[in-house]
Amino acid sequence: MSHHRSAPICPGVAFITGGARGLGLAIAQSFAKEGARGIVLFDIQPDDIMNAAKATIEQYMVEGGKCLTFRGDVTVEEDLEAAVAQTVDEFGRLDYAANFAGVVGPLAATWDVNTKEFKKVIDINCTGVWLSMKVQLKHMLKQDSIDGIEQGRVEQRGAIVNCASVNSIQGGAGTTGYTAAKHAVLGMTKSAALEARGQGVRVNCVSPGFLLTKLLEPAFVPAEGQTTALLTGDAWKQYEDRQGRKASFEEVGDVVALLCNPRMSLVVGHNLVIDGGFTINENPA
């Protein structure tokens, strides 16, 4: 009998917030490629974007696999509860969750930021992640372990990966709201990880570096009352040079899927930085 591993890395059911585009969609695609039998895309995007995302994922689903979409808001607990309940009704369980819904928020000096806009980024990027974990954990903690755990390894009822950022471990001028929220995600991840580790659920987060997502588009447009944008093409090139190269969404997606695999059994409460060395590089390039 061969002792080589050949089973899918993620054969279970994955739930991705912010799953209809950008990093969320790349994560869903990675789960599909790694053998997930069920994928749920939770997002606030309109139907055309949701449908396009579903069609993309269905290209990679295993035979008999299924992709569901649920339009909802991560700041509304009832939306999350309904989507997770539907997931469990359809597939019988929820094995993996990736919480990647988010916004960049106001990009300006602290004294120029609108308070309402500051609260919005905290509500989505911080409270939204907390609510997502809350609902996901309630279901994960009630279910049995996923099948196929190797002999000698601990059981895994579920695995959650939250979206932090390099801004979870450092700051950036003009990003007080975003940076505060991402620091909070790291703290919540650590606390939830300690709460759930003894019950077979692992909680971790990842901190992507610089990827040109839709969320960053406002940064290239001057804010109201300003003549210059916070980011320019030259500034972005400096970030990428410090990172070492351009990054792809798929690179982040694959890391998230791998973190959910039960082989990562001792990885708990960790912040895995995915930045090509940006945060360890003191030089601009």
C-alpha cells in the first residue's frame, strides 16, 4: 500500500465572505481546485457580479460539487445567519470559512477624515469579521470532525481564516480607519483561536501585501477638497518594488486553502504574512 498522500487538500464545504470578486473570488477558486464539494459565495455585490463569480467557480468544481451564492451584508447578523444556515441545510456542514469582505475606507489624514466614514470602515472590516466568526463558530462547534484526518492527528471540526493586512502589523499615513480595523482583526483572531482550539476549530488570519484590487481604486482619485490622490502609479511601483514583484490574487487564495487543511493542525491564532518580504524590507526597493 502506498503511503503517499493523494486525497484532496480541502474536500469539504467552504464559505467565503466577499467571495464574488478580487481576493475572495480567488480564494473560492483555490478551494474548488483543491477539491471542495461545496462553496458558498457571500457578498453584497449585484446579481450580475454574483452570477459571473458562480460561473467562474463552477469551472473548477469537482464532479457533483456545487457552488451557491448569497447576497448579504456582513454587518447584518441576520444575513450571515441565514446564509450559514442555508449552507448547512444544503451540504450538511460548514468546514472552512474565509472572511474577506472589506473596504479601504477614508484615505486622508486623521484630522480630515469624516467620522461617519471612519465608523463605516470599522463596522465592515472589524465588526463584520467578528459577526462572521460568531455565526460560523456556532455551527462549526456543533458538528463532528471532517473526514479523512490522518491517524495520530487531532480532529478538526472547522477552520476559519480572516483577512488582516500588512496594516495589521504596521501603519500607513492616511489609513487610520483601515489600519485600526486590521489591527483589530489580528486581535480578534488570536482571542477566538484560543476560545475554539480545544473544541477542534482553528482560527487564523493572513496579511496580504500589495495587490491592486477594486478596493484600492478610490486611492488613485483625489479626495474631496484635495488636488492630489493618496496613491499614484509611481507610489504603487515603490510598494511593489519593496515587495519584490507584482503579486497575484491566486497566491493568496492558495495560502488560505492550505491553512484550512487539517495538516496545519498546530497552526492556531497565527497571522501569516503574504507580502513577498515587504514588511521585513527596510528599503524602498
